[in-house]
Amino acid sequence: MDRRRRERNVKVLWGLVLVAITYSSLLHYLRTLTGRGLLDAIVGVFLGLYICSHPAAHGVDVLFFERGHLRQVSSGWSGMRWLALNTLVMLAGWGVIVIGITRLVD
């Protein structure tokens, strides 16, 4: 698979946002997914870490392996939209982690 195509897969990032919203709303309405608070917390933290790993990997690739690509990302609307989508996915992942940690300490 082409590396650039793997990096710029917008559908995967939107899918991760959808997973984060689904997990959060299920916990909000059902109060528990597994019936055990500890297991819900573990699932939330690991799911949040997985969601955050995709934009973090993109950031590491841009900073260390494709330094010239950093100028392309920061210039133009497509680069700004890509950066905004990665930020949104990172925030969604952090939200899932916070929900998981909250379940852990309750």
C-alpha cells in the first residue's frame, strides 16, 4: 500500500471520531457497557489510546520523516483541513480516555 495513501485516509479518521462518539453516547445512555465499571474503564482507556495513535503517528511522520511535507500541510486549505481533522480525532480520543479514567475512579 502506498504510504501517502495510508497517511491521508480521511475515512479512517472520520470512522474513529464516529467510534468515539458512539462509545461516549452508549456509556451516557446505558451507564455501562459490560456491567462492570472496571472493565468499562479499561475499554475506554485502550480505545482512547488507539484513537489518539493515528493522529500522533501522522504528526511523528510529518515532523521527523517528511520535513518538507510540513510546509505543505501548513499552507493551503487541504493541509489546514487535514490538520484540523487530526486535531479533532486527537480531542475525541482524549475525551474517550477521560471518560474511561472517570469510570475507573468512580
